Amino acid sequence: MLTQPVLYAFFLGITAALFEEIGRYIVIKLFLKNQLTTDSGISFGIGHGGIEAILLVGINYIYLLITSAYEFAPVMIFLGGLERIFALTFHIGMSVMIMKSIRDKRLIWLILAIILHTLLDVCAVLIGNVYMVELIVLTFAVFSILFIRKEKKNEKSD
């Protein structure tokens, strides 16, 4: 970790991306094979990202507020909440992308989801500035919104 931080960040990013995106692919393929709409992808992403937000941030913040274990900066709590909103948007985008991969029978969308997820995670690990990380996650969220809108528009024209 200390001698090869970039390699370590890549390892963490790719393993998280593979686990989440392939897991998402398997669950959608098995349980939602007849509901491959963009709206279903949005719902799936809200569930996936929402659970992650509750488990990673929500429970920890409740603990901090209840116990006052240590002084914490309200700005950091705000940024953590903001990051989760951006991450939730990203998860929705990746769920729509996985839905598209299954619906169109094109694995390129699954591969792209894995690459994007890896890239986001690598940036989050390597960049030490919390404000820059927020900006990067926001950028991925904006691209996710644009992708979702494009898919909704394509779905209406079909």
C-alpha cells in the first residue's frame, strides 16, 4: 500500500467495481429480466445506492450525533451527505447502464460500467483533497444524469 499507492488504489477500485457491477448484472438478469426499462434501472439504482448510503454514512453519522464521541466538523458531515447524493446518482446511472447491457444483449455496457466505477474509485482513493473528490464524484453524477436522460429519450422513441 505504501510502496505502490497507484497499484493499490487500482486494486481497490477494480475489485469494488467488479463486485458491484457484476453483482448488479446478475441480480438484474435473474430477478428483473422482464423489467428492463430505464425506470426499473432508476429504481434499482435508488435501492442499491440508498442501502450503501445508509450503511456507509447514515449509521456512522447517527452514532456520532448520539455519542458525541469526538468533535466533528459540520462541514465534513455536510460534504459526506453531499457525496452520498452524488454517489447515489452515479449508482442510478450504472444500474441503467447494466439494464441497457442486458436489454440490448451487449456486454460493452457492462464493461463500460466496470471501467467507470473503477475510475471513480481510483480517483477517490488517490486524491487527498476532499473538495476535489467531491468535484470528481459530482462530475460522474452529472454524466450519469445525462446518460439516464438519453436512455429515457431513446426508450420513448422506440
